[in-house]
Amino acid sequence: MTFRTLWVPLAAAVALLAAGQATAMQSENTPSPSPAATTASAGNAVFQTPQGEVTIRSTLPPAPTHDTPPPFAQLAGNGKFITPEQAAAYPLLANDFDYADSNRNGKISEAEYDRWVKGK
């Protein structure tokens, strides 16, 4: 190899080394951000950030309470089946509609409803 072919990679390496050192010097002179102020209580932590206050809650909400399910005839509108639209009147059933509709025909019979109520 000649001096000319060695010179280009050597010059590139020196330039990269100098750029790396300059970047390191610059980051050493930059002050690091101070840690955010934090307050904690039972199940909560509040952080003060530059964008504003952030509250983290690590407790579960209370379990929802539900009364006894309405009678089949009330949900079915005195019909033979409960449709998805009718099930929306009772959110627990609407949420479990696919599970309660055991034969997957898109409607819940009285027997399916009774089985679902017993399984709750």
C-alpha cells in the first residue's frame, strides 16, 4: 500500500475520534436535570415534572356492585329470546353475550339465560 491509500482512512479515523471527544466534552458541561419532586401516600405517588403534575394510583378501584339480574321476560320484552340490543339494558349480560349464547345463534334463550345467571 502506498501512503496515499493509507492517508484517507487514517484522516477519517482521526476526524471521528476528534468529533467523539468534542461530543463527550459537551455532554460533561451540560447540567443533568434534577430529579422530579415526589410525594407519596398510600397507593398514590405524585411527581412534579416540567410538563406538570403526574399522579400515579396503584390501587384497584372498588369492585362494582350489581343487583340481582332482571327477569328473562323483562329483558326479552316478553319474547322468546334476548337479542344483543335487548341485552344492552343489562350491561353484565351485554358484556357476556357471546358466552351466554352457548349455541352461537345470535340470541339468548331462557335456558341459556338461566344457565348464565347460575354461572355468575
